[in-house]
Amino acid sequence: MKVQWKRHGGTGIDGHHAGGSVDVEGLDLYGRADHLQREPQLPTASEKLQMGLRALYLLLVFTPFILLGPLLLYVSSFSQSKSAAPKLAPNGALESTTAAQHAAVEAEDADDKAPEQYGEGAPAEDALPDRRAAGAVTLPQRMRVAAWTLLLAGIKASGAAFIKWGQWSATREDMFPKEFCEVLAELHDRAPEHSWRASKQEIEAVFGKTVEELFDTIDHKPLASGSIAQVHKAILQVNGQPRSVVVKVRHPMVAERLSQDFRILIRLASALQGIPALKGLSLKASLEQFSATMTAQTDLRVESAHLRRFFRNFVAVRESVTPPFPLPGFETASVLVETFEPGHSVARFIANPAPCNTQIVALGVDAYLKMLLHDNFVHTDLHPGNILVRERSSGNASVTDAGRVPHDKRPLQLVLLDFGLAEELNPTVRYHFISLLHMIGKGDGHRAAFHMLHMGRPQECPDPAAFTDAMGTLFGRIANIHAAKGIDLDQVMKAILQLAREHEVTIDSSYAALVVGVCVIVGFATSLDPRLNLMDAALPAFLLHNLTGSIIGRLYS
């Protein structure tokens, strides 16, 4: 006999009842886990033995990097310092090879508008530059890339915790050097997958029924897989009617392995802090921030609570932007059942530009501004794979008469997926982050530095005045709203992160997550519509919000 899912008050699944059946007490919601100070739990004797065996395996895996990586980085640093010495040019003037190379790299970065490659239908001049062109890579750079490639090989052989940390670290240009981020970016293509047998056992264990009793059908092959869980498409009876759903199943032992691995990693990072070549990597700080965030993400009830909150925030504009909805009674720490939301990935529209791309970008920008300015609840993992696009019925235009409606006029709906990572900012961080965006639009680098230095955690920057001056110089070069191309928000944000790392500016991890999120959004928005300048689109919304507290945009008209 099939299990019947029934409404629990409100409008039920078809109306997406926004009430909650999950007890959120004690859950690390909305990215708050990495802001908390916790007492470390001492491992048991059995856990110590397991950690010892795991540490031995990891030592073997990372031995090539441990033996050669620091040496390559040291030689690279020494070679870089030697090449920085001024030398005599043929005309008798002093010149600096390093400065010339740095200028060349800056020129390349100015043209690098997005992390995604443009589709084959994009103009040829929009193609991203080839960083391996002759003269673009120096010998010290090659040494650093070789060192980080050894690290990459170790990470790939070490499991989900290391892979996810590598994926996250590849986006943190405030903490890590450029070559480090570029090499580890390869990990974004890697996602573990477990067997159907493991999924079946977990589903039946948590719900106490066989999958045949729970579902009419369920696909054995995963629809998609990530570092924490994978999803299977299924058919579930809802009020006597079959309904398509997705069943998200956590990978076996992923929570325990993550906790174990991060304990080992943090201890290892503490031991490596004394190595001069690794001093600038902020390994321990990044691991402490990331481990808490990842540990919270392994509890799928966190994602369920995030989904419900997002739905409540967007219920008035659900025809334009919506998430999946978790089914009451099917929300557990290791298995989560959500409504199946069909659609095409934004990546498809990047690869094959269409007239509706501008409409997609407009909806996405409006949705993000609503999350940031109005709701104070921001999805911080909005890469193209987590955004679906589909046509919706509205007025006289629908999917049934699509042949008579111009493609760029058809009403579209965005579906936002994977709410494991989200941020609710505390008032201080929120005020300074939004103010920083205002200062970017204004081109005021000195005031932007003030907001950076006063954002959240106790500041450890050794020379705030030098950082402020550097920000002023930076904004003078790349934050001019009156320039022909306007302000490249992606370039400015990444440059600020790099400057913060160079000046040892302490920043709140929630701020870093938002910056990375903005850079990702700018990247794929520009890939969708190269004519777009996101800062130009956002400034009117910032101005109106600053004056009235209201927001405007296509989504709200």
C-alpha cells in the first residue's frame, strides 16, 4: 500500500504551504555556524584510533606536495624577489621586469569579464584571453602552479571534505594567491556519487518503509550529485494524485568523515603555519570557517528550513521566482524529499544565447537585490547549475501557444535550487556590506576602506592607513561610474579581496561569501548578456532603497 502525503493545513503542496514541520532548534541555520564560538569536543579512544589511521592515509596521499610543494614555493618566492630588483635598460634608465609583467597581467584581468566561457554564438571579440600566451607566464609562476598542482592531486584522492574545501578555497581570493585559486578551480567539475543500494538503505532506514511502499516509482540512477548528497527523481502519491518529486540522499558516512577530516586538517594547518612559504595562505582560519559551514550543510533539515524561509519571502512573486518545496513528513537529517521543478539550467542559455537572456538576467538581478536589501536572507551558492529557467503561463502567453509568442516576450520563471548555503547577516555586517556597494558606485575608495575595516570581527590589519590609501588608488583606476564601460563589479570585488589579503584585513566570513556570490552572479549575468553592466542596473535600486527603504525592479512591477 502506497504512503499518501496529505495537506497539513494551509494550501498544501500545490499551493506550497509555507508552514514548517521541521524542528529547527539547535540547527546551524543561515550561515551562522561559523560565527559561533564552540567548545571543542574531545575525541573518544575509538575516534582517536580512526583519526590516526585516516591521518596515515592522508599523509601518504599528500606526501608529494609535502616534500616538493614548499620547496617550489620557496624557490619561486626567491626568484620573484631577485627579478624584482631594478636593472639598467639599454637607454640607461632603470626598469623593472616585474612591474612590466604585473602590468601585462592587469591588462589581461581587465578583459576577463566572467569565469564562464561565452557560448559559441557570442562575438569572437568576447572570447576570454589565453593566459598561456607567450610571455604571459613567468618561471616563478610556473613553479607556483606546479606546487598547487601537487596539492590538487592530493585533494582529489582524499574524499568529499577535501574536495569541497578545495572548491570553496578556489573562490577565496581574499585568502589565497591567484595561481592557487586557478589550479583548485578544476575541482568544481568533480562530484562524488554513491550506489543505488546505499540510497535505498538510507531511505528505508529513516522512514521505516520500503521504497516500494513510499513511492510509485523512483529512478535508481541519480538525477544529480554533489559533495554532500545526490538526488533521485521519484513519483509520490499526493492527495490521491501522482506527483513528481526529488529524493535527496546524503552520501554514506559523509557527516562523520567531514567531522573527522576537518579535525585532522585544522591540526595539520596549525602545524604548517610556521612554514614561511605557507604563511600567507591563512590555512587554519579558512578551515575553521569552512568546517562549521560544511558541517551544518550535512544536515538536510537545514536546507529544508532555508527553503521554507525563501518561499515565504518570495510568495508574492512566486510566478517569477520560486524554489522547490520540502514535503512535510519527509524532512530528515539524511534524506529530504522536495517537489520536482522542471526547467533548463542557466548554463544552457550561456552556451546558446537566446533573445530571452536579457529577461533572465533582469529576473536574477531583481531576485538578488530583494534577498539582500529587503529580506536579509541571501542564497550564497547561485552558480548557473543552481538556477533553472522555464516558461510559465501568464495572461494570453503560455507554453501551449509558444509558437505565436516572440521568444523574448514569453513570461519566464526562475527556479533556485540547493539552499544548503545561505546567509542571514548581522546588522553590522549588513550595514557595512551594503554601504560598500554604495561606495563602489560612488567611486569613494577611502570610505569603502572604512566599511571594510569595520565589518564584523575584531580587526587585525597592521596598517589601516596604508590599506585606506591603497583602496583610494584602486578605486581611482577601476571604480569610475562615468567611464565608457562603467564599473566592472566583478573586477572591483575581486581586486578588493586581493587587496584585503595583501594588507591582512580581517573580514567576516559571511561578507566573503557574499562577495564570492556577487562575483559569480556578475560572471554568468555578463555571459548571458555581454551588454549588461550590473552596477548600472543596481544603482537605481540602491538609491531608492537608501531614500525610502523600498526596492524596484521588473520582478515587483
